[in-house]
Amino acid sequence: MGRLPGFDYKTPFFYMVTLKGAQSVNGDTGRHVLQSTAPQAIFERDWHDWIVKKGGQLAAFTRYIRENPRRAWLRHQNARYFGCVRKLSFAGREWFAYGNTALLDLPVIEPFRCSRKWADGGDEWREAVAKAARIGPGGAGVGTFMSPCEKACGNAIFKAGGALVVLSPEGFGDRWHPTRNKEALCAKGRMLFLSLWPAENGKPDNATLYRRCHEMGDIVVAATRENSSSASSCRQNISSARR
């Protein structure tokens, strides 16, 4: 198969031959060749453009396109919960934030770190989920919520009426927004996404993602322990003063 004239093969999926002035040659044989003097950009960089190659993809893409207007309206109607904040102080660090930043002012902020080795239904698993279920509307759980147990804790927090502060090992680009299943919760002000790193062109490797998740988890756990110790000391001082 020959190469199309005017097609920029160095950057596939971002450039395509322009149709302006395209001519039909050898029309009597039914063969058509696109001719153009220069390529014309028709895809913007950083957009998710795909070719349908597998069964089921077309239905998924069709659903995505049909839901786009509703999702855009949802973000427009709740714009204060769909914005990126460049600098936000939390746990002694500066974070990139997306979502309801007021969640950090809730009286109860509980960190969640669950090992992928924990068995579903095991003692550690059940203890973590039970702790998550006790977080009500006045509190939020904080964590990456990536491991199976952490995801179960996140679901338990939502069912109990709580909120989630999700630690992301990747930054938020200008077009970044929550996934479809999280947008409704974000619109209700029940989600906040935090990251220590700015948006990057490519996805970091797994080792980098793993290291970043642990770094953020360590920071949040240390900060919440310090706050708990301060609150405990304050309660003890108040109790002593009353005596």
C-alpha cells in the first residue's frame, strides 16, 4: 500500500492530509488519490483520539459522545467544584487541587492506606471498611484509593454520606476532569483531588507512580497524626482547667 501525498507520518493521529483542493485521478478506474501541498492539523494535541479497533469500542465511544453535553452542563452548573487551583496549602505542603477545597476544613479527615495484599473479607480489610463506614457527612477520607481495599473504603465513605480527598500521583492538565462515575459526586461537592506534581506530557512509569503514592500517603498520615496529638493535648488542657 502506497503512502498518501501530503500526510505527515512523523506525528500520526495529530495531522492528516487536507481535503481542500483534493483531486480525483484515474476516475475511469474508480481509483482516487488525495493530493495536497501541505498537511493541515485537524486534531489538537493532548486530546484522546482513537481508532476503533476492537469489538465494543464503538458502543463505548458512542456513549461517550452522547453523554458529553450532559457532562458539560453538569460541570457548567457546578463550576465552583470543577476547577483547578494552582497552590493550596495542606499538610505542610503546596498542592495542585481540583474540586471542593472546602473539604479540607471538615472536622474529621481520616487517612486511608490499605495494602494490596489484604484479602477481601479478611480482618484488616473488614476493619478498614468499618472505619470508613463511620465517616459521615461531617468528614472525609484521604488517600489514593487505588488498591481494592481502598476502593472498598471509598465506597463505604460515600454510602455513609462522607467525602473523598483523592491523592493523585499525576497532575491536572487544562482539560482534566473527573471520570464519568465521579463527576456526579464532584458536582455535589463531595470530592477533592490533590497532587504534588504538575501535569506532564506523558504518563510516569509505574515505579514513579508507586513512589509518589507512598510519598503523599506518608505526608498526609504524618500531618493527621500531628493534628490528632494537638487536639488531644488541647482536650487534656481544657479538662485540667475545668478541674
